[in-house]
Amino acid sequence: MDSGALLPQGDPSTAIKPGGRGGWPAALFLIAVEFVERVGFYGVHGNLIMYLTGPLGLSTATAAAGVNAWAGTASMLPLLGALVADSWIGRYRAVVAAGVLYLVSFGMLTASSMVPTPRPHEPTACQDATAVCSQPASPARTAFFYATIYLVALAQGFHKPNAQALGADQFPTSAPDGVASRSSFFNWLHFSMSWGYIVAVVALSYVQDKVGWAAGFGASWGMMLVSLSVFLLGTRMYRAERPRDRRALSRLTKTFAATARACADWIFRRRGTMDTEGSLPTPKEQEGNRVLVKLLPIWMTSVVYGMVIAQVSTFFTKQGSTMDRRIGGLVVPPAALQSFTGLAIIASVPVYDRAFVPLARRVTRHPSGTTMLQRIGAGMAMASVAMAVAALVEAARLRAARDAGLVDSPHVAVPMSMRWMVPQYVLIGLADVFTIIGLEEFFYSQVPEALRSVGLALCLSAMGVGSYASGMLVSAIDWVTRSSGDSWFLDNLNRAHLDYFYWVLAGVAAVDVLVFLYLAKGYVYTNRCEFVDTMTGVPDRNASVNTPIYQATT
């Protein structure tokens, strides 16, 4: 199967000329697609913990671990979707397949939420999105629900890396201003996705809270239908690329094995396996067979960042559900607090792209203002600060609950406004502008052209492993603290200690920043014009011959 049969190939030298394929006209279609797709996806993700502790009746710790496991899988599956696209069906067909999977999975999800669950003791409370049910749902309903959301995760696995890589492909580095335009594309892509995130956590969570879960999930299905339709409308605009090698999957498997061996050699400093300075081999030196060796240390330090942002859709949301959420006469759904993360991204992306980058470019002479690793490191530092702020706010909330005599009244709102949580959400949003966008650009640019979807999937997989790690850490701390007294994650958050957990994450993130700075200081960026394609064994001829090698200084 040849993806080029659907899409004629764009000429790299003319792809961004007026009237040609690619460039901003094509990229704008994909930016719109991502906006609508994010509305649908976060219509489930943003409020998932409330559904698990509400209609499904799970405990807070179990629900948080479940959300982390699902989010981790949703971030790991892009590796599969990217490999299938890069080695077999192509990015265009992968996005179309994802659209079909989305429609099937969201249809199943809507149907599952329409099935009533008899609860003789507390039928009303279990219909409330903020309530914790005392009786769990039937095993059959729970199993069907989990099957549907994991099908949603599979759909995202095919959609996200390939849609984003297809968008970046519209700006070949061989074209004038290709590097700068591509960097700008990633900024504006996240600007659009943040709007989708806000619409989902505000509008769809309100529908789920006030109208019903079936209506909210049905609205998400409608968004996926619109997303697929918009993508198909832009077909004739896209500059598509054929898969480079049908044997990419088997070759990449061998590359992973070589990477593991090389990293072990590096860690234990085995004689003859590394050079005298102990630096990691470059793709050129190893003829492309160990390209992942250079990226692995950066990937590993990114996992801790994934642990931090996993709290936004889990404990941050549960924390907000206990506070005074009134704005005028309206009670805001707890998931709507996540909109402040999106608003921070929306407000900061234009400032970063149009003000900070041109100013920094004058000083550094770098096309993007700063190196990618400098940008990533700045965001990681912000994430550590965000967790420290979250810990302080949670400690204040616990004091307010004690002072008001509400320690044993978890369903009564603590007399503390949800506005106190805004700074931690804003800091996470600012961190995303630096770290998430920087990681996507970094992994996209540092892998061979035939593996660019895989490069973006590597970024997502770091967030996925971070979600897994967060879930395992929650389970471990819950077991240890429960065996020695009260758990840090009691269903009654007024007796829990989320503040301790936040301080642990803040400390881990701070150490991670120091490790990242050490690794980034010695990293040498790949020179695209000398990059040997790991899939074909020949130079990447579509890479820019003018792209310099930058030595990271931080």
C-alpha cells in the first residue's frame, strides 16, 4: 500500500509557494483539525476522574491510578501509530483511520453512559459528577467502559503523531524560512489545541455535570465527526510524503536493541565501547543505527515532567471539587479549572512567537531565539515551581477545612475560593509552552525524515511513561501510608495529604532539572545535511544544507 496513491507528492522546492501544495494554507487545515479533535478528546480525558469516582463508584486513589494508566497508554500508543504510518500506510491514511476509530469508540462510550445502573441506597448522589458513590458499577459495565476508552487511546495513537508530523511536513527545511516556519507552526498548533482544551473542560464538562454524561460524550462524538470532515476537505492542499521503507519496524526494533546495549556500555564505561570522553555516539558516527542513544537521556529526564502534568487531570481536579466554585450564581464544574492551563498557553504563545523569539534572535543569532534544550529546561523548572505552589495551596485548603469544622464533611465545599488554584494551573500552562512544544520540535528535528512521526511519538511516550510512573507512585504511597495510618489519598480529601505528595513531586522535579542541565550542556544537535537515514542507509537529502550544529549551553 502506498500512501502516495492518495496524495500527489509536493515538490520540496515549491511546496510553500503561492498556489502550490503545503505551506501555511495546508498547515491551517491541520491546525483546525487539531482544535476540533482536542475538544472531543478532552471531553473524555478532562473529566474522566469524576466519572470514575461518580457513576462507576471507584475510590479516589483507584480512580487516579486508573486515569494515569489510561493516559499513559494513550501517550504510548502513538509509537505504534507512528511506526505503522512511517513504515507502511503513510501519515495521511493513519489520520483517516484514527478518525474512523474515534467515531466507533466515542459511539460506544456514549452508549455505555446511557445504561442506567441501579443504586438503591443513593441513586441521586451517583448521578452527581462531584459525588463519590459507595457502590461500584457492575463488572460488565466497568469492563465495557474501560474497553471503549482504551479504543479512544488507540485512535489517538494513530492521530496525534501523524497529524502533527503531517503539519510540520508542510514546511521542508530546504525551503526558504523552512526552519523558522516549522518552529512557528508548533507554537500555533498548541495555541489552537489549547482553545480546544478550554472548550472541552469548560463547555463539555458543564454539559456532563448539568445535563448528563451521555450528552457530554455524544458531543465529543460530534466533534470527532467534524474533525475528520475538515481533514478530508484539506486533502488537495497537503504536501504528503511516502513511507521510506516497508521494513522500518523491524529495523527500528534492532535499533532499540542497539540503543539499550550502547546505553549500558555508556553507564558502566566499558572500555572500547565509548570514546575517551564518555560522550554518546552521534548518528553519523554509527551510520544511523544508534540514533536513539543520543535522544534517550533527554527522553528519560522528560518522564518526570510527565509525572507532574499528570496531576492536572487527576488530583488537581479532585482538589478543586472540594472548594468554593461559585462565580456569581454559577457553580463551575471542577474540570473547568483546567481551562486556566489552556488560557495561559493561549496568552503566552503569541508573546513567545512574536515578541520573545525576535528579541532573543537578535542576541543569540539562533533562528528560534533559543536552542530547543534551553526552552525545554526552562519549562521543567516552571513545573517544579508549579508543584510547590500546589502544595502550599493544598496546605491552606486543609487549614480552611479544619478552621470551618469540615474535616468530616467531605461533600460540603470548603470556604476557600477555587481562585487560589489558578496560579498552579497557569504555571503548568507556561511550562507546557516551553517544555511540551520544545520537546515536540526537538524529537521531530533530531530523527531521520522517515521516522519523524516516531520522533513526535517519542515525545508523547515520555509523557505516557510519566503517567504510568505517577500511577505507580500513587499506588505505592497509598499502600505505605495506609498501612501505617491514614492514606495520603483518602476519599475524604479533608483528611488526606495531597500537599505531601505535591512536595515530593516538586523535589523530584527540581532534581530532574539539575540532571537535565548536565545532559543538555554536552548535547550536540544533529546536522541535518549530514544525517544518515536509519531506514535506508543513505543521507537525508531533504534536510537543510544550511542548518548549523548548535551546542547547548544550558
